[in-house]
Amino acid sequence: MVGLPLWGLVVLFTCGVFGDFVSSPPIPSDKTTPIHQRLAFRGPTAMVVAWNTFQQIATPTVHYGTRIGTLTFSASSDSSVTFPTSRTWANTVVLTGLQPYTTYYYKIESTNSSVLTFTTARIPAAAVIDMGLFGKDGMTVPASKRHLIPRIEPGLEHTTIGALDRMSSEYDFIIHPGDIAYADNWITANPLYAFFQAQAYESITERFFLQLQPISGIKPYMVGPGNHEATCVEMPFPCAAGQKNFSSFINRYGLVMPTATTINSLTSVAAASARTHASRLAKPPFWYSFDYGMAHFVMFDTETDLGNGIIGPDEPGGGANLGSGPFGGKNQQFNFLQQDLASVDRAVTRMITLAQLGWYSSKPTCSECQKAFESLFIQYGVDLAVFGHVHNMQEIAPIANDVVDPAGLNNPKAPWYIVTGAAGNIEGLAPLGEQPSYITWADDTVFGFSKLLFQDRNRLTVQFIRSRDGVILRNSTLYKAHTTRFVGALAGVKWSQ
């Protein structure tokens, strides 16, 4: 495999930025100035470019090309939307007809914008793959130094974003499955901000994405929902319009994330049909999928829409009872997952699922999610499930229905799980407490990241790395034979519209 291309990925959990957030960032004199630039994949031949402005744009336009001085192509849309309490409009343009794994330069049409760059997705290939799931000292400082926050703004050197900036040549894109800006934690810093709640929430949101834009403007930034996106604060409080029921999250990402990408293998009519139905059932930014190289990524929603009569934690009557959702039809997410997972050709592709709330960890957080989804993970042979929410790092033995697979990492039938929640946030790291026997390794003392290495379609290595100095704390390799191309009795699946 020497000489084959490497590629990398960042997955973030538990982020956010805090400062003097009641004072909102200044509005530029040119209100067409793009801010909060962000990218998202639409397969290997398309890219979504999104940004915010302080005024509505009649025809959002992006100029682009493969040479920095010759942006000969352009694409436009009429998508410029906002919501109550937001000071900005979200603009979205899709660039199509691109070449796979090619670097493009682009400029958002404005009298005050710069030329940025992106690289399109790789096509499916059996190659060595280098991925990372990481965070540094968190996007906030430690709790003991919160009083210094207003004087740090926004130096980046103390943040996960700073680490991503320094390491930008070492990964291809970022996945952030929920708990993004922690705008609902304004009350943690100072309860008196309740008098300025709407302004505080919006200011935190704006400041976070201003700090993120040097990265999200050049690296695709794929997101999913977390409990901190649900409402203005996780307690009974009269939230302002636009700051509840995932409104800010939907407005910023609903038109940006993909549905389900075209299938990697056209040799199975049933698999192609499954992916087509999955695309129709996808509900971005809550649940969707995409392919990149030899990996198939499935983002799913553990906050709402669990299906089959199970109430999601953030739904009315749920465990968190945040009054959010549901967002799809009856069993829509469950049917999406069933059909999407069934469509994956294991001769080509590894299968990774990502969500916020997990059911195997030192602090199990979503038994209802386990009831809703674990049977699908087992049936369709998910290789790795990545969760956050718990603010530490954990490696969990391959496990199914609470029983550890005796094969361990040597061709297990059960999915492998990790928790990577140590990117940092105002709530700090979470102590492990008493650890269940299925946890094979864990650390709750440092901020860090995980690096995934795909040698081929059979071997996947996970490294847990300390952010401070790059020391590898844990190194484990999963072997899966993948002798069956399509798993889970594909032909017997009943497609639900």
C-alpha cells in the first residue's frame, strides 16, 4: 500500500466559545461582507458553499475555478434566509460539475470578500486512509480561568480551532455531530444574562462561527444535531422566537448538508434502489449520509425522531423534555437508516455512524436510542460507531445487546464503539466514575483527539492522542473480514416511502 494517497478527517464533539458575548460582534460597513463561511460535500463532483451576511442577498453568487487568478465559472441561487432574533441571513450556493479530488479556488460575490480554496471528495478507492477525531484545549479555556475569557478573544492559540488551523494540511474535512457553539450555556457563565438572553445566545453563535470560519471556509464542515442546539437553555425558560426547536441549527445547515450520496456500487439493483429510497427519506441536517473514499458516513439523530413509538430525549415528554421535534414522518429516520445501511457495498466501503448520544459509555446517556437503533447496527454490520456528549475519551469493546463479542477486535460480529467527547467546552471534562467492564480504555484527564487509520477495507486502527504534545495514549486495530458484499438480507427489505 506504500505510495497510495492518505486522507484525513476531523470529528469534533463538545465545543463552543465564550467571551463578552452580550456585546455582539460589530456589523461591517459593507453588509454584503461574507462571514461564517462553510462548505459541505454533495458527492465527489459537487460542493456546497454557504455563508452569512448582515443583509439579504437577492442572488447569492460564487465564482470559482482551478486557478487562483482565473475564476471562470460561477453559480448562483435565490437562497438567502433568516429567522427571528438572528442578525444575519444564511446564503447557500451549490457548485456542480466539479472534478473529484481536485483543488478549486472560489470567491463569494461581494465588494469585500477574499479568494478561498477547497478540495472535492475522493472517489471510492482501496487506499490507505488517515483520519482524525480530535480536539485540543477546547474551544473555551478551563473552568478555573473563565474570568479571563473576555481578554483572550479570539486568539485561536488556546482553542481546538487553533489546532485545526495549524494542522489543516493533515486532514480533509471536519465532522461535528452536535453540541456546536454551546450558545445555550450563556447561563453557566453568568445567570444575570437572563436579562439579555436573546442577545447573549446570538452573540455566542456569531462569535463561534467567526472563529471557525478560517477553517470551515476551506474544509468541508459536516454537522449533526446535539442537545445544545435544541433550545436557548436546558431549563424551563421563555426562549425567544428563533432560539428553540433547533431553529438556528436548521437555518444555518438545513440547505447545506446532503441527503444520501450516489451509491458506490452499481452491480446491485437492490442496493441502488435502497440508496434512492434513503435519499428520499433523509432529513438534513438531522439525518443523512455521504461517501468519501472508501468510507460511508451516516449522520443520525439521537435527540428526536427515534421511531417506532419511542420518544426522543429532546421531544415533548422525553428525558430532557426540551420541546423539540419531531422533524420527520412516522418512522422516517428508522426507515432511512435501514435502507441506507443496506445499500453499502462492503467490497468497497467501510461503514461509520456518528451521533451525539451513545448507549455504551461510562455514563450511558440514551437507553431509548439503543432500543431504537442498535438492532440496525448489528444487522447491517456497522464497523465503528462514534459518539460524543460525555466529555472524555473512551474505547469500548465490540458489543451487541450488552454482550461483549468474544472475538474482541479480531473479526467481531458486533460493532465497535468509541466516545470522543474531549474537544472542550465551558462545562469542562467529565469524570469517568465507575467504569463498566466493556470499556477497554478511557481517559478523563486531558483534552485530546482520536486518529483513525484505514490500511484497507479489512483493517482500521484507532489512536487516542493527547492534544498537548501529540503523545499516543492508546493504539488499537480492528480486523473485519467483510466476506459478504451486502449485509442484512438486502433483498428482503421492504422499502417505505
